[in-house]
Amino acid sequence: MSIAAKINAVLLLMIVLLSGVIWVSQQPERMHPLLPTLSIENIEHITVTPFGQPEMRLHKQAGRWLLATLEDFPANADVLKHLMALTQAEILSDYALPELRSEFGLARGVVITFNAQSVTLGKLDPVRKQRYVQANERLYLIFDRYSHHLQTSLVSPKLLPEEGQLEQVELPHRVLKRDPNGWQSSPELAAKTLQNSVNLWTHAEAQKVVLLSQAPSDSNVVLQLEHQRIRYWFDAQEKTLTRLKPAIRYYLSDTLIAQLMPHKD
């Protein structure tokens, strides 16, 4: 190979290497997760504080999430799963925290604290449609896959706790009761219908759950568990079941209401 050819080969190699360096330098820097020092598995406490509203404190116990502010009532596990994913949200932009936090909706935002690390949800950027959030004394933009879950109650939509074993159902016109021979009904029901009714009450979930400041004074439905007696008021017109303590209103589907609360034979 001639000297000129060798020089050309070296120059070509240098051009290729330089192009690679320029390409790498132009690539966007890979951002860390929103809360990089916190893994979802290690979250034990969550506090949700909407602006101007009471905080909701939750804690994990034996693998289950409970609402400490509601006498350790079971929490909505699906909503919490999405909220905890916020800690690992991909950061799209990173800014110094501005003095005027209100410009980004942070002054009136929802504050979510995971263990001891807090995230404040601000408003959406009007152009990019990404959410401003504050964490670790920084301002970030993220894709918002999380805030809409706060529109769903943190209270579990299930009528019965997962660990509870149903022993008796007292309805206005019928009583279902477990005895050593199995489930019995008064008035009597066909075996298949009876078992179906028990299964429905055991696994019933509401479409919507609302905490009330005051519960009804009386009940017309009672669910007896092994160590707990739960009283409800059934409103046929509103198609709701309202638990007396704690005061929680469950909005049920028309189909489920018809199955749980059949008309008197």
C-alpha cells in the first residue's frame, strides 16, 4: 500500500471515529427515575394529601395495604399499584425548582409521600401535554399515567375483606346461614341458587365508593363473618349499599343489585 493510500485510510478512520463521537454527544441523556433511591418493593407507607382536603395515610401490613386514617380499612390495591409506579416514572425534562411554584400548579397540587420521599403533582404543560411534578427539590416533566387514578377512591371496592369468611347473610326477606352441613336458606332456595348467592356476596365489588361524614342510623342488611358483624343500609331507589361503620357508600351495578337483593318471592 502506498503512503498516500495509508494516509487516506487513517483519515477515513478518523472521520468515522469523529462522526461516532458527535453522534453519541447528540443523544439525549438517559434520565433517572423520578425517585431513583426508592424501589416499589420497599414502600411501606403512603400519604396522599390533596390541596385543601384531609390527608389519607396508608401502610402495608403482612403484604396488604390498609388505610390508617380509616381504622385500618382495606385499601384499593389497584389504585395503589398505579400510584406507586409514579416513583419510577421516566423524567422527560429536568429544571431548577422555580420560586413561583404556583405557575406550574405545585402550590395547589396533590402531595404523595412514599415512605419519607414526597412528590407534588402540578398542572399539565399546555403544549407538550406532560405533567409538571416536584421531587427532590427539582421540577420535572413526566408522561402523566398516574394522576387520573386519584379520581378513584383509595378505599377497597370489595364489600368483604379478603381474609374474611362469610358465615351468615341477613337480607330483608331472606337469611343465608352456614352450619355444619353447609349453607342453608330461609325461606329455602335451590342448592345451586343458594351457592351462587353466597359466592356473589363473598366477591361483590362496587363500581364506585364514597366516604361519608355520617352513616344511616339503621341497617337492613347484615353480613356476619367469623369475628365481625358488618351492617349496611340498602337503598333500592339509589341502588346503593351504605356501610354503617365506617360510613362508606357502595354504588353497585344494576345486574349485581338484582342478584344480591332479589325481590321477595
